[in-house]
Amino acid sequence: MLKKNTLVYYKTIPAVVKDIDGDKYILFYCQTRATSSGKKAVYAEQKVREKDVLVLCEEGAVASGEFIEKILSFADGAVQKDSQIAAQIREAHELLSEDDGAKTKGTPFCEVMELVRGSIKCDECWGVYSALKSSFEFSEKIDGGQIFFVPRGEAEISSLQKKAFEKDNADEIRNEFLGRLKARKLNMPEDAKFMSDIEALALGKTDKSRTLKELGIGETPEKAHKVLLESGMWEITRNPYPIRWGLSMKSASESLGLPPDEERTSVSHEAFAIDSEWSTDPDDAIAFDGEYLWVHIADPASFVQPESTVDKAACARGATLYIPEGASRMLSENCLEEYALGLKNPSKALSFKIKLDDNGDIESCDVLKTLVNVKRLSYEKADELCESPELKPLFDIAERNFRRRTAKGAVNINIPEVHISVDKETKLVSICEVVHPKSSDVVREAMVLAGEGAARFAFKNKIPFPFISQEAPEIPKELPSGLAREFRLRKCMRRRNVSVTPSVHSGLGLGMYSQVTSPLRRYGDLISHEQLRAFLSGKKLIDKDDMLMRMSQGDAAAVAAKKAERNSNRHWTLVYLLQNKDWTGRAVCVDKQGKLAQFYIPALGMETFISGTKCELNDEIMVKSSKIDLPNLECVFVQA
């Protein structure tokens, strides 16, 4: 219960309790209003509840304009940092900083007021309160309708003083920073906060940079990247491309639950998951039982339902992002244990049971939910076992399917590839040429057969499905030999198309085709599995319009992932050259345009143009890097 003539804090101003009306209080206070002749003090009254105010002083206040003017006048001097009260506040802070209770719970305002001024004078309360509230030494705390002040630590006081100084001298401080940046001599880490707009531009989070504009530098991600490197803000090992393409560097966070208990067909044979040694997400396995080719695929769609949060997150990613630093997975890391093949046996799979006729064409394809025992093999180990009873039939099927597709116009392009990795601790880059064992062809052909079989199954059963097609390339009658031939063929190829209507995939030599073999890392494959499982279970299918929309969204995200991967690979290749300045390597001439020759460098997986060389197609020269522009992903090579 408040008394009359109590000085209170109301909203942001001081007021005096003039009268009491039941459970309400009539306040007397002063407001400043702007007039044509300047500012004018206007006195007013307001009826409020007790909870709307905080008590400053219970004795000595007077509900008059003269008293209000007096306390406001004192406050004007009290809040000045060089006033006597500022020194008194520092003394009070020293005393209360030694009190553990004061440091945790705070001290009531009236007690702090008495420490600061020696006694409580009502006409000085507002001024002391204002000075305490704006001081560096104390923070205000409201508890149970009372005002407390808590002494701050020295580190926090120094930080606040520094911020206040920077605010008061912002223009001068910024001009000094711009001078240092122009000279590329920053004071780190202090200057880092001024570089945030440049960093945001380099990462594609904005298309503007106040700092670059003030320096007269073009506002592009590449120029921002260059400034960050030259100023020492970024190391050459900073890869901006995943974030620039709007991609996360971390795997999906939402976990998949355990696969549901459902009826599955137990297959008696052992299947083989054949992959590179560094693969950590085996999602396919193959086997031949003497009559049928089996292609077993990981079955995350047993848990992931259309339009679920996991499905939408996967659609937004489009695909697993594979960059030299590691993989950023479309589905969560912990899903691998339950859904990858061969990490637990028996493994749960969505399986394609394919019957081939005497010509190697698909006679029939059934899709089943299965339990299968999977053995993991590296490509190298599978090659060693190529004549074994279990694997020889698979090698034979692959060779026959390759001949079948080639006879139907498939275009096979073989350009040497590299694998790039980055040591997480040292950031040193390693590049090794990828060797393609025979077993990798076995896996490829089995996956192509599964894609063809799935497309035929969907078409036969009138299932809306993501079919993939490719128009026939216009290949000239005469082609060069060697690596130059592969690059000439690549230039002839048309872009792939994704549609709910099946069409010829000329590049693969197939009448119809779909991708179904990587649902852990490609959203298009996950959609296919969701649709196949819905059909097998008699559930409602995704209609054509919805399928088209989801395909489009997932494909757009997957394209962004591919571009980020391509840019990341080139970035790290250039970092490798910067880390190995004496590198030289073999380059093969793959095309000629007047005096300009196009070369491919197999050891780096890079293409480059060099003028003035006297080379014929497929001739080899030794090259070295001459000039590297990391922000623009450009490298000039010259003959070594």
C-alpha cells in the first residue's frame, strides 16, 4: 500500500503520489511537449495501479511543479560522468563489490542511495537513481516490485566503457579502421567486428557491403573474398562455396527412428556392397541367385513419409553434399547404422528382383521389401574375387549389359578423375587419381539395370514416377582418338530431363530409366522409394502434380549442391597448388581453337587453356602453375 507524497518511478519518468482512490493511485508528474516556440513543461495527473510503479522514496515528496522541477534539475547534473555523484557511485561500487550477497542478489536502491549521498534526500533520489542506472558500475534488477542495484565486475565495466567510447567516437574509429584496411594492416581481433559486412558478402548472405563501397571496391563475393584474404581475416583454406550456395556444412539434424516392424521377404543369398575404401554410407548391394539379378537398396523410405519434416528437410537439401572437407548428409548421420546396408545384418532393403532374357534385356522386374545379409567389399577386393562363384556371374552380367547398351547407342565417356581430401587438423590438401577397378563397372551396370527395371515397373503399374531421359547427342562422324575423343563426346551431350512421362535415355541407351539406388543421398531416389513403397502397401500414391513439384524442388537443391561441390573441389585444388608451389605435372591436349589449346591435367582433374604451344591432339606437355587467383577460382598454367 503506497502512501501519499511517495516519489515513484512511472514508466520512464518520476512522479509523486498525489492522492489515493480506492485501490488506484493518482500520480502527479511532468511531461515535456514540443511547441512552435520550443519545448514546454506540462504537468499532468494519471490514475494507476500499484503494480504500475516502483517506489523511489516514501518521505519528503510534494505533488507540486516546483518539487518536480527541483528533482529534474538535480538529475540533469547527477547523470554527468564527471560529477561528484559519479565519484560517489564508484566508491559505493568498491564497497558493495566486497559483499557476496550484493554481488548476487543486489542491494535495495534506498541503501545504495544512502551509501552514495550519506543520507536519503527525496529531491535527490531521481537524480541518483538515473545516475546509477546509466552508470558502468551497476546493473538494475527489479525483484518483487523493488529496485535493486548489482555491482558489475571489472571486466564488464571495461567492456561497457569501451563500447561507450566507440559509440561516442564512432566516425573517428571507423575512419581509422578504413585506413588500416586500405593498407591491409588490420588490428586483429579488434577489427573483426568491422569486417562482418564484407564476410557476409563473400558468403553470399547479402549483395551489399558498406565497407567495400566506402573503399571504392566493387561489391561482389569475389572481391570481398580477395579483401578477406589480403587483410588476413581469412586463410586460404576457408571454403565459402557451400554457404554461398545456401547449403549447410553439417548433416541433417533430425534423426530417423527405427525402421518399422513390417512383413519382409527373407532372401537366402548373401549380397555384396562394393564401394571405395573411403565410403561410409553403403546404400546398395548386389547378388545373383542363379536365376535373378538382385539389386538391394537401403530403405529409409520405410520411415520417411511424404511431406514429413524429415522429407521436407531432405527436399531442401536435394542431395548429400560431398566436399573435400567431408560429407554433409541429406539424412542424419545416425541413420546410417540402421539404414545403410551391411553395417547390421540382416539389413532391411527395398530390393529389385530382375529377370534377364538371353539377350540381356529385362524380362521382368519385381520390387520387394526384404531382409538380406550383406557383405561389404572394396573395389580392389571384389576384383580379386572376380572369378569366384558368387561374383563371376555379376561380372558377366555387367559386361553383357554394357555391350547391350552400347549397341543401342549408349555414349560411354571416360575422363580421368581425382579424389581430393583435406586433413582436418593441418588443412593440408591431398589429391590422388581415381583408379576405376573392373568391379566399379559391375556396380554401375547393376545400378543402371535397377533404374531401368524400376522405370518399367512403375510404367507397367501406372505409378506416377520421376523418369529421367536424355535426348540423343549429335555426334560427328569423325572423332579424334584418345582423351581428345572423350572431351569431344562430352561437348555433344544434351542435358538430362526429369519428368513423370517416360522417354528415351539416349546417353545410357535405354528406352526408359529412373534413379532409385541412392535414397540415403539423393532426394529424387528417396521420392521414388516413397512411391514404390506406397504402391506395395496399397497406400495413396503421390499424384502427378505433387510429384512434379517435389521433383522440381529437390532437383533445384541438388543442382546447388553439385555447383558447390564443383567450386569446392576447384578451390581446394588451387589451395593444393598454393601449398605445393613447385608442383609440375602432365597435361594432355584435348582440343584446339586457333592458337589456343585446351589441356586436361589428369593429376589435378583440371582443364586449362594455353596459347602458343605447338601441340596436336593428345600430345602431352609438362605444366606448372604461374598465377593463382583463389577468389575467382582461376589458375594460369604455363609450360614447365
